[in-house]
Amino acid sequence: MHDRVWRTVRPLTAMIGIVLFWFVIGGLSSCTAAPILGEVTATAEQYNPGRDTPLAISYEIGRSALVDIYILDANGQRYDLRRAQPRAAANDPYILRFDGSVPTDDPQVLRRLLPPGQYTLVVAARAADGNDSDERRLPLSIEGDVIAPPEIENLMAWPPVISPNADAIDDVAEFTYRLPVSATVNIEVQAPNGEIIPVVTREEEGPYEQRHVWNGKRPNGSLLDAGVYTYTVRAEDGFGNMVQRQGQITLADVGQPEARIVYSMIVPQRVMLGEVITVTIRVRNTGTVPIRTYGPPSGYEYTTDEVFSSVEDGIYAAQAGGFWRVGMDWDANSGGGPKRYPYRWAISPRPPEEWSQPFVEDFLYPGEEAEIIGRVRILQRETRMGFYVGLIQDGVGFFQDRTGRTIIDVGF
């Protein structure tokens, strides 16, 4: 019984094996029949950079291959456009656009326009398994004038060390340089960990002095770590020439200033016209960087007819950014914007003669707390005044507003 079954199956198995063998052989034959490199064409044999549209180099790949595309000059110098680029077999040809410029090994001249002359365009393909290769060569004439790469002249980042911490001291850096020709410019900064921070992206600039400001932060405003950073300025002219210059800039004392009013009291709550109320405010630096401050110092006395900017011929007028003070205001004050908080005092635990710049400015350091006492003589003819305190950064805003509200009754 078993012998009869075996005699029946064995011829059938042999037949299937023969069919599979010829199927595999046929498949291999069809694969090897496809050329690794098919037709190669260019839209023109003569090319004038800057005047003609970029050449379209078209090539067909019949099997998976590594492709080289390069230019040879009359002396056999090779200029690579593509080097060992993997390409899969495809029904449609691959297209490479060529504008007349080639990459270089110069770290400052990244691409340069080939000078006028006679060249050979070469497209070469090597099979992925290394068993086959092919190439095509086309004549190419580059015409026009010799166009030298542009220059990035007198490049400087100043100051070389910045401290992005909103104290208005070296918070930003200026990149300055000169271009002799019009160019498209990119500026980027690379962090020690390799992160790239864009500063300027494809900005068209004319042939003159340039200036760009960097605040030491990411484009979204988030802080970077302290350290040594590398900046790169790239310029590309209209002919494909691309140059770059680099330098280093250091970030130090990086941080976002933060402070809080932790206590306030305004007394007495009943006064006669012409009498003085006293405000006591305690402020703590809750951030990681010093807070810069200036006068008037704790203890200074105003009248309700005065404002901080009128003190001593304006020496305490608001300065742009960086400086922090505490202030007091009242509900019926008709001033808005910069006229708010007309009574302001420095945030320092030290007497003015011990300030970092005596009688000029001081710092409240991280974790430090200052108690400020201010006085205001009431000359305003209002029977009831709603006073409050706030934390101000000049030219930026009110970080605490309308805190510690107290009603003061005034008798005439």
C-alpha cells in the first residue's frame, strides 16, 4: 500500500522541482537582463551660469546601485556632485539639477562656480553586490565670466561673552560684517551638545555693512545652557558660490530673573492731610540670577505731588530693561502705563553707600531677601485712598501688580 503511494508521489515531486528550478532560473535571467545604468542625458551641452536655467541631468537605473556623478576638467581634476549615492531600480529616470557650482574641500569656501572651459560630465553606477558597473560620459562647455566667491569681511561677534539674564548688562551679542556683493545669508549658532540655533535664515542682503542681534536664546525664547558656542555665517551669491566664516561666543550667567513680594504693610490707616504713611515691603529673589536695581533707596520719602522720575532732576527715571524696583500706587491715580506706581524704591538689603556702585545701583542675589521701607506724605485731597504695592521691571512690565491693598482714610 505504502509503496504504491510513494511511487505516485515521487514523480509528482520531481515534476514540481523541475518547474521551480526553471522558474528561478528564468527569474534570475530576467533580473540580470536589466542594465544597471540606462540612458543618461543633459538638457544642454553648453551652460552659462547665472543666465541659463540649471542643467537637468537625467539618468536611468535598472538595478540597485551606488551612483557617482562628477565633472572632469581638461586636466582630469574631478569635482563630485554625488558620491556613492544609493539608488533603487526605477521606471522613471532620476534628475539632478546643476547650476555650475561644485563643492570643495576648503572649510571657508563650501561651493564655488567652475570657471569657463571644456569639461566632461560623468555618471557612473556600481551594482549593490559589486559585480557590475557602468558609466556614461557627456561633453559639457561652461561659458561666461570668472565669478570669484564672495567674501565675509570684518566678521565680529561682540561682546564675546554674553549673559542672557535680563539685567541689561551684555544680554545680547551683535554679529557685524561686510559683504562686497549681494548674497543670501544664513547665521546659526551651534551649542556644545551639537544643537543648532538659527539666528538668520536665508536673508537677502546687499553689498554693505551688516548687523544682526542675538539674545542668546532659542527662537522660542527658551534659555540655553552656559558654555562656549560656535557661530557660523554663510553667504551664497547668485551663481552658487557659497562661503562661510566661524567664530566662538560664550554664554555665562544664563538665567531668567524671578522675584516675589513676600510681605507688605501700609500704615497707619488713618491720617490727616499732610501726614506720612509708611509702606514696608519684603522681596525675595526666587530665581537663579542676580536682580539689578537702583534708587531711590529704602527710606526715601515722596509727597503725593511727586513721582519717581521727578526726583533730583530725573536721576531715577525709568531705564530700559534690566532694573527692578518695588512701587506703590493708589486706585484714583489717573496715570496709565509708565505713570503707574509713581512711588518707587530700590530692592536692596544694603544702604546705598554699600551698593555695588555706591548710590547708583545694586543687585539682589539669588536667595537673598530685602526689606524696603518707603514713605509718602499725603497731600492729595481725597477722603479715602486705596493704596497697593507692586514689583516692577522698568521697560518690561509689572511682575506683581496691585498686591497688599490697604484703604487709607484721610482727614482734612
